[in-house]
Amino acid sequence: MPGNAAQRRLVDELSRVLKPGGMLYLSDLLLQDDERNRDRYARFAERYGTYGVFETSDGAVCRHHPSDWFTSLLADFEIADSRRITVATMNGHESKGIQILARRGHLC
């Protein structure tokens, strides 16, 4: 889901169905700083209205995020743990990622 609004709706729905104290695990890729990714972010920024969104050669629309996006997206959750990771993509590239474990509050 490349759009902010769609991602917020998803997290709102996850918050709705999680019991108070329930845990949400999020794993995603962060913005990459290599030339290949910077070029494709720039190439698709106008089309999708967000830097970090891009299309793959097979037509998939993907998004890499700045790390502060998750702080905003999960504002109604308590972050129990997070870590930065390096992962191999399906095409064999190394990418920076993030994993977050967040707890639904009692007032969500």
C-alpha cells in the first residue's frame, strides 16, 4: 500500500481488531540511499505524490519509508521494541529495513 491514507486505514483497522494490550508486528523497508533507489524514487515521485514510491519491472507498486513515518503511523500504539536490519531483496540487493513490535493501548 503506497499511499499514506491507505496505510493509516489499515493501522486503524488493526487497532480496532486487536485486543487491548495486543501486539502488532511490522516489518518494512526504509528509504535507501544508493543511486539506483534515489533515481527510481525521483522518477515516480510526481506520479504517486510521495518520494519513496516506485514501480518494479513487473508492475508492482512498492514504497520505502523514512523511519519517522512509522512513529507517526503507530502514534496510537506503544512501541515495545524496534530494530534496524539488513535484508536481501528478491532481486539480490541489500536493503535497510526496520522491524517494530507495538502494543495496542487500552484507549485505542
